[in-house]
Amino acid sequence: MINIEEIKRFLIEYTGPKIKLMEVCGTHTGSIVKNGIRSLLSPSIKLVSGPGCPVCVTPSNYIDLLMKYAESKKYAILTFGDLIRVPGTKASLSEAKASGGSVEIIYSPMDAVEIALNNSEKNYVLAAVGFETTIPAYALLLDKLTEMEITNVKLFTSLKTIGPALDWLCKSEPDIDGFIAPGHVASVTGTSVYNYLANKYHKPFCIAGFSAEHILVAIYDLVVQTSNARHEVHNLYRSIVSDKGNPKAMKIIEKYFEPSSVYWRGIGVIDHSGYVLRKAYMDYTIEFPSEEKAILKESNGCRCGEVIIGRIEPKECPLFGKVCTPVNPIGPCMVSHEGTCGIHYNMHE
Amino acid sequence: MGESQKITMAHGSGGSATRMLVEELFQKNFGNDALDKMEDAAVIDVPSGKIAYTTDSFVVTPIFFQGGDIGKLSVCGTLNDLLVMGATPKYLTAGFILEEGMDMKDLEEIVKSMAAIARDTNIKIVAGDTKVIEGKGGIYINTSGLGFINQKPLHTSNVKPGDAVILSGTLGNHHACILSQRMNIENTISSDCAYLGEMVQNLIKEEIEIKTMRDVTRGGLATVLNEIADGSNTTIGLLEENIPVDPEVKSFCDILGLDPLYMANEGKLVCFVPQEDAQKALNIIKNSNYGEKAAIVGEVIKREDVAVTVTTRIGGKRILKALQGEGLPRIC
């Protein structure tokens, strides 16, 4: 049995072939920076961040549409705080709010119930952004909306599932040697998706929690597996993640949502990589207008798209830290707490 | 007081409703020789020497929270600002902007809470103002404070390599408390809102050489230390394991992705003293009100390429920048 001090020594003294590992989840990125994990690794072990921040993979014309709804005065927007400063192609929701558009920050999708009941004369659009970790909360909201016959809230969805995005990454970024798999998502989906990918692409996956120790052990595990040409899925986070995941959460997701091919900022459309509301619940959604789907404009010069697939480091983007800062973000990765650029900027990495 | 249970535009008109509010609420609770003259400005005695003079506005919602209210906050906040400059706070002014519809009982409670702190700390609220605006019953308070300085004023540039950094208690309590209430999360996290006069007096009484002090409010410890490091051209190295955070606050932060080093406090100060005084100063703070969880959290070193670093619990090195942008709760 190896202890954490031995693992630390191994990782700093590692002199084998260069290894590139990706942490998929934004919370892992945050913890890596917060705990100074990079300072504990040999220069031969490189960590890159993946597309696991929901705000960062949301297309810019999604924001444009939300702004249009906010400015139309027909709708008030309900959104998590992260999203309001994310720039669309022109401006962000916070600017729409400052110009008189109605934008309210919520802390949980369930907040929408009380807001809608207390303001029955108003119509709300809920910016439903997230991965499997958040989608069950939207499903529970739909349970309440249907049960209480609340009709003045509609979900405008940009919901993603990480498996197909990882599949895309394994295929298009073959130099990534292994993945720290997102613990929270796995707690809902289970581990089968990682087994499938590990076998298909011969890459090791390690499901980890968010403590410094978990992350160090996961890196150690992936380095050892890579060095030995192994490609297993190891689950360090058994206290939270079971192989089956959370069938109850998956069931309620499936009750209201169906898989759909959706657009990822910086990547493009990935087959079956998202969820939209089932036909039976169309009254509760605003669909992404079909004519908008082809417009995939990105902010001029912003390389967030390459950051979220680990192709470049934030500092390789010409805008990083110069025109693009947390105070004046150009790309989504600079806004969110889970965004790689914002984390790197704030932590001076 | 009076017949009306709610603040109306009439209370801000300058007419009889205003006078009633001033006399039956503000003067009744704040009353002192300077205020009671009810003239356009308070006339006060000032000793020779330097004065410290500051102002701050308070816009917190909710206006009542565990451990305090906007009134207590508006008094303690301004007094602490004077205190950390090495001044003895003496006088305050209070400006109230009330939104139409504000509950009179709430206002009374807030005023009483301000009066109680002023009484306990021997501070006089000598002038005030009230305006009423349209709105949803909210309240905003501005306080200005004046204190006398008997010693060399404290300044950031006094800080030198080798000095110890003492934090007077746990981080993040106020921020976590306010956020919990906004998010309807039930917990026992209480704001640390407090006046730290006794703690500072004890340090001065025991002749600790205080290089500089700051209250650790908005922007959190990280931001304050960046300002001090830049202002003194030094680097500050912190030890993460020494930084006190209540377990409940820590769990709250873990769930929401918040970092206590960047969270606001309303009753904490960070104090720089020579290394040889550090243990004595720590003991004094620990034995003072609101200082029981104080700790030596780091030390000042010669300027490196960054202002503030933390050696993390696991032994990694992290660079701490000042807070950028706003602290938005994250999405998942």
C-alpha cells in the first residue's frame, strides 16, 4: 500500500515519457489550482482542462436568444449567476439587465416555483443550462410545474451529457493519455460510459472526488496505468459513485427529457450529446429556433473553444489577461467559477 | 411609534411626519448633547493632534440576519475602519435612505441595534439624515465616523519582511450567513459582525508594536493581503492549515464552490506585528472578545514576483490574487 507522501514523491520525481492528462470537470480544475497541485507534479506530467463547465460549452447564440427574450419585455429571465456575465455575440445578460431587461438570479431551479406563483401575471424563461448533475433538478421542477399547473415558466434548454463529448475528445485529441473523470456526473450516470470509452480508445479513466488527496491519487493512478499501457476505469470515489449511478435521477431525467444532438461551444454539434424536453412537455419549453442552429458565431479572437478541449493553455490565447479578464470577460471560460481561464487568471497560473 | 406602521413618502418630506420620525425614533434612541441641539450640523470638541475620518454605506439584504442586522453592521463597519487606522472612534453620523413601505417596527429595531452598539462602545451618533424614495420597503444606511489618533498612524508601508501575520478569527462567516439566508438554506452559520475595539485596546495597552492592521471585509483576506503586500513592497506567505474556518462554513463553501479567502467578514482583523511579539500578540487577541479563534496565519518575506502565496495543506503552492469581478455562486 502506497501512502500519500510516497505518491507525492513519485509525482514530483517522475522522469518517464511526457504524459498529458485531462480533468474533465470544472470543479476538479478549481481544486487543482486551489490546492496548488501543479506545483507538486514533475514537468513531464501535464494537466489540461476539459469541457466540463456547463457555462463554457453553451453556444453564444443561446445567450443572444436569452437577451432577445429579456429585452422583448414579454419574458423575464431566470438564471443561475454564472450565466449572466457570459458574453453572447454582442453583449451579456447583465447588460440586458442594466438596460431594463428583466433578469433574475436564482440559486436553484425550484426557486422558479415561488417566483412564478407570486408573479402570475409575468411569463418566465428559465435558462436551463447544465449536465446530468443539474438536469434532475430541472426534472423535479417540471414535476412541480405540472403538478401545480404552473404555466408561466418555460425552460430554454442547453443541457449536455458528458459521455459523447468525451468520445469526441478521445477521437479528435488523441494525445490526451488519460482522464480524471467527473465525480459528480458519474454519481448520476454510473461508470458504464467510462468503461465503454476506456475499451474503445484504450485510455485509462479515474473517477475521483475533489479533495487534494483524491486528485493526487487519481493522477498517480493514471500515470501508472499509462506507463504500463493499461486502460482501466478506476473508481476512487466509491462513497458517492456506484457503478450503476443514481437510477432514480436517471429515471426522472428520462421522464421529461430525451437525448438530442446539441451544439457545444468550441466543438460543434455532437450526436446525442444533450437533452431536450420530450414532445409531451412542449408547453414547458421554448425551443431553440431552427433557423438559429446554423449560426455558430464566436467572439472575435476568443480561443475558449480550444481551451475547453485541452488543446491550448489559457495563456496561449492572445486575449487572455489582456482584453479578456474576469472584470471584462470576452469568452465564457473567463466568467464561470468552473471556467478554466477564470480559474487560471485568478490563481495566477 | 406614531399611527403609521409603514414608512411613506411623507416621512421624507421634511414636514411633520419627518419631524416625528426624527424626534420619536432617532433622537429618542441616539440622543446625546451634540445631537439634541438639532441644528444643521453637530458641533463637537476635538483634541489636538490627528483625526481619522471615514465613511461607508450599507446596502445588505436581508436586513436582519443571524448575528446582526444592517444597523449593527453600519455602526461596527465604520468603527472598525477607524480602529484599524490606530484611531479611537468617537463620533458617527448616520444617513438613512428608506424605501416607501418599510416596516416601522423593522426600522425601530435597526435604530435600537445601532444605539445599543453606540452605547456599549461609548460612541456618539451626532448627526443624521433621512430620505424616503419609492421602492419595496428597503433600507440603506450610510455612516461616517470620526476618531482620534494618539499615536503614530498605522500605515501599510510599516510592514517589513519577518513580520508575523495574525488573523483574529475564522473566515467567511458573514458572507456564508448572508448567502445562506438569501438562498433559504437553513444552517447555524452566524455573521461575525462585531466591533473589535477591546481587542485593539488590549494590544495597545500591552505595548505590542502593531505595524499595520486591516479589517477583513469585502474581497476577503486574499484581497486585503494583496493590498498590504503591494503597499509595503513585500510578499506575504500564508500557511493554509493555520487559517481558521468554521467546519460549517467550510462545508457550505465546498458545496457552493466558494473560497473563504475571498469571502467578506464583518468582525475580523488582520494584524502585522514583529515576529518576536507574535506569540504575545496572539495570546492577547485570543483573550479578547471575538478573538478566541485567532491564529498566526503567515509571515512577511522579501518581495518576490507575486504578492501573496499560500502553502496548501497538501504542500502545494498557490498564488493568491486580489478578488476579480464579483463572487457569483456557481451553477453545479
